[in-house]
Amino acid sequence: MKDKKYIKKIIIYCNKIARYLDGVSSIEVFEAYDEKVDAVLLNLELIGETAKIFPKDFKNNTTTIEVSYKTYVFSLEFIVFNCLTIK
């Protein structure tokens, strides 16, 4: 089942983000390390791109996600776009 494959990828990306943020105590500390910022943003982007390729039936029939699928993907894209353009 492809859905499980995509979900596993998203979980891997989330775990990477959690690992990169381990020990980061504030946004200032986070922003001081370009590598951490880049790694987190890359994985957020990968989550969004992976979420986009879920089959339509999964997107339409999944009721355990409290926000709509489109809102979730848009939010990720918004975060990545704004973080990449703010300096």
C-alpha cells in the first residue's frame, strides 16, 4: 500500500526535524545555526511534497486529520516559502 510508504517517509522527516531541534532552547539559538535552519526547512519541504502525492482517495477519506489536507499542505508551503525569503 503506497499510503503507508508515504506516511513512513513523513514520519522519518518529522523524526529528523525533532533530532535537529534537540537541545535548541530558543528561536535565537536555532537561527544562529544555518545548518539546522536549512535541515529543518528541507525536511518541512519534503513533508509538504510527500503530502501532495497521497492518492486522492486517501486525501478525501481520511477523517483522523483534524485540519483539511489542503490547509495542511498550504501551511507547510507558506512556512517554507516565508522562511526562505525572510532575512
